[in-house]
Amino acid sequence: TQAALLAGFPSYESLRRVFARELSMSPTVYQRRFGTAHRADAG
């Protein structure tokens, strides 16, 4: 939810809908398939 708000979406549901429409998969499926990206705060 915080990531959605930081990205400018009013809610996680809004982010999820756009994500699914653009990538044809939910954020959860994307994360399972591709894993976590290199995070700026990692390390």
C-alpha cells in the first residue's frame, strides 16, 4: 500500500488494476515470476 501511495496512486487497488492492465498479470504474480528487484536500500 505504501508503494502505491508513493507512486501516486490513491490506493493499492488502483495500482493493481493498472499493473494488471499494462502487464497482464498482478503485482503478486510478477513478484513470484521475477523475484524482487534490486532495491535502492538493499545492501
